[in-house]
Amino acid sequence: MERLIQVTKGVLLGMMVDLFGSFVISILLGLLLSLYLTWQGVESGQMTSAMSEMALQPMWLTLSVLFGALMSVAAGFVAANQIQHNYSNALGLMGTCLALISFTSTVDVLGVSTSAVFALVTLFSVLAGGWLHSWATK
């Protein structure tokens, strides 16, 4: 029972790191984007549509994916650290849940194929965090 609690705690902690960290990063990227658009002379009435358009440009989308993947790596590392040993299955479950969250939140905007790629990036990033933990604790 104690092991189940430790694994559950690790998975939930990792998911919180990923979701909260991604939320904070998206706010910061949104703030940077709005400052950039203001500097470019976009009026406040046009800001929402300009931000929506600009957020799908390759540069901003790449930044978003990179920072999101970094948070997923951190989540995998934190979860593996909490679980300590035999964490591959738990990280696979956590990565799959986060990948499904990523897919469902982006499919309407980015389409199925792009969202599927981002979901796989999330899953592999979580697993990379577990690998990083095993490498760092050798």
C-alpha cells in the first residue's frame, strides 16, 4: 500500500509540475507576445486577434513547444525522483495522460496531425525526464 501511495504521489506531483509550469510559461509567452505586438504598433482593440494570429507563427509555436517539452522533462524528473525505483510504468501512464491533455487542448486549433506530434513530444519528454533522473542518480 505504501508503494502505491508513493507512486501515486509521484505521478500527481509530476503532473502538477507539468501543468502548472506550462500554464505559467504560456502566460509569460503571452505577455512577451503582447509587448512585442504593442511595440509593433498594434492597437488595443486589435490585440486579441493579432495575438491569436501571431501565436500560430512558427517562431512562437516553436518557443511554446520547446518550453512545454522542458516542463514535461521536469515533470518526468520530479515524478521519478519521488517514485525512486521501477518508475517506467508510472511515467508511461503520466506521460500518456499529459499527452492526451495536450492533444485535446490543441486539436481544434492546430489540427489532428500537429496535435498528435505535440502529444508524442510530451510523452517522450516525460520519459526523457525519467532517463535524466536515472542518469543523474548513478
